[in-house]
Amino acid sequence: MNQVRVEKRISSRKPARTRGEINNAVSGGKWPIDVVDISVGGISFLSASEFAKGSMWLVRLELNGRIVRGVVTIAYCVKHTLTDAYRLGAAFMDLEEQYEVVISRFVDE
């Protein structure tokens, strides 16, 4: 039986091949990430580290020369089939308007 994939995202997303970092606000630990795609609602990225579903993190990245920072909640974390990395999806939590504008402009280009 063929299954149709239903898109759950509310916001349009766009591939974004850029690097960033994910931070733990409590410990101050930082881990590099490779951004796969982004929207004002969330971000998908690759990381060498595994992160728990539902955990909250600070994320920082650059889009077209502009810095974007926000708090995210991890929606999923799965082992990537072709690399040693994990693929993660995360939702932005109360993204500041200045960063929402940067992402919206990037997605609409």
C-alpha cells in the first residue's frame, strides 16, 4: 500500500547549507552543527552528537552574513544512514522578531 507523506510544517522551509552551533545554556557546552534547512518555525541539522527529543537548546548560525540566535526544542534525532552523524529537527521557541525577519527574507529569496 502506498502512503502519502503529509507535510506537518506550518512555515515554508529552504535548504540552508551553513554551519552553526548548538549550546547548553546551563553547562555552557557547545557543539558544531551543519544546517540542512530552515524556516521561521524550525531548523533541521546534522550533528556528531545525539540530543534527546524534547530537550531545549540555544542555537546560533549565520544566514547571508546575518547572525540568527534562538531557543529550540528537539523534535527528533535519528542516526543518519550515510554518515556517522545524527539528523535532527528542532522547533524555534518564541523566536525574536529580528531573527524571524532574517529567516523570512532568506526563505523568500
